[in-house]
Amino acid sequence: MPKVLLCPPNYFDVVDQKNPYMACPDLAEGSRESAVDRVKARSQWESLCSVLQQNGCEIELIDAVEGLEDMVFAANQVFAGEKIGYGKFVVPSRMVYPSRQREVPFYTDWFRSRNYQVIELDYGADYLEGHGDLLWHPDGARIYGGYGFRSTRGGVERFATEMSKMGIPVVPLQLVDPYCYHLDTCLCPLNDEAALIFPGAFSTEALASLHKFWKRIHLLTTEEAHRFMGNGIVVNGRYITPYVTPQLEASLHQEGLTPVIVDTSEFEKSGGSCFCMKTFLP
Ligand code: ARG
């Protein structure tokens, strides 16, 4: 049974602009009453939890902390993994924004108290944002590392040096579209051979390198990517996504996946959707 970590949206809010989706008119006017509908956010988050449970996931929770408005995005604070001979480990992130930096110790402690080895990197002036920018190939053969908006190239390189000690290669991928500021918005592994990719989000070199690692690439359009259709969760033959198009449905069908729609409109105001709201536990 896959285990997945989530954080309830008790204090979820949009209070500043960390990415282009957060350019809320209310923010600009200084009155941000209607920025987030907390009741709606709560019910959307609960629907995501139910869909995960209906598809065989066991849910673990971390307590929300007041003042940490983005803590609900459980994909970013650590990178979690497991390697034979090394066991389960996490690499705590160095987030770009100070409010998000404060989330990291809470997640790190959560994992430490559950006996994960904590691998602290010396980041210097670099940044690395967990599973926002670091994605496992499904068979664990390598890790893809996006950089350019949040994680830095240096951050991905420091991480790669650490992973090389366990014999895990890391493929750096430069991101170029501000609406795809995290890798999990433009690359979604579907199985060992196939991935959803929005080509417009990658540098020419990054795109060429992706083609080496995937037998089948299903392209996402700009519209699909910017509406978080590449930010889905693959579990139990399902693709949990906020929206679907006929084209995306056809790609998923080819890979034996059925879309399940979960409304995440409140979280999209903050630049995140299904994938960002959880971390699979190794
Ligand atoms: N508002 C959050 C931020 O900008 C959203 C994070 C979304 N997470 C993700 N893995 N893409 O940091």
C-alpha cells in the first residue's frame, strides 16, 4: 500500500507573490479578503485525500503550523528516497522564500522521528526545493533535477554530488517558462517508459536530454501545462488531475491510465495542484 504525506490547509493563504499564479488582483490593492476561500480549500483538500485513499493510499499527516501559509504544499520541504544498502533518507530543502524556509525544520523533524536518515547539504548561496524540482524515474534509476526559477543549477549539482555517493545519477534540466517554475509542473513520469512533458518549459539542451530517457513522450500544450495538467498524481492506474482535455485523456489511455478529476482551484491561486500537495513515502 503506497504511503503518502499531506499537510492540512488550516492556515493556507496567498499573502505574497512567489510565482506568476499568485499575482492576485486583491493582493495588489492591499485588500486580500477574497484571495483564498478557506472552506472551499479545505473541502478540495479533503477530496484529494479521499481519492488517494480510494486508490489504495495510506495517508500520513503532518500538523499545519500557523503563519506558514504554503505548508500545505508537502512536496517541497524535503526530497525523500530509499536506496538498497542505505535505507530511507531525506534531503532537507533550501527554499528560496523565507516563509517557506521555516517549513523545512517541521518536515525534517517529522521524517527524523520516523527513522529516516537526514542528509543535510551545505547549500552555500544555492537553493533546492525538494520534489518540486526533483523527480525520481519510477524505477529509481535516476533523478531529474529542474533548476532556473527556484532551485539553482548549483543546488542541483550539490545534490547530485551527494546522490553519486549512493550511485544515483541526477539529470540537470534547465527550466525557462516562469509559469512552470517547478519541474513538477512540466514533467510527469507515467511509468518507466512514458512521461508527460511540456516542451516549452525546457531549454533546448534539457529537452534533448529528456528524449534520451523516455521511450514515449506525450506532449502537453501550453494551456494544459499552465492549468496544472502535468501536475497529476499517478496511482493505482489512475491519473489524479485538476482538469483533463481529450488529448490528455488519449495520452493517458495509451499508458493504461484513467483520469480522476479533483478540483484544486483554491490551491492553483498559489501556483500548485495535486502533485504539489503530497510526498510519496519510500
Ligand atoms: N505557493 C507555493 C510556492 O510558490 C506553491 C508551491 C507549489 N509546489 C510545487 N511543488 N510546485 O512555493
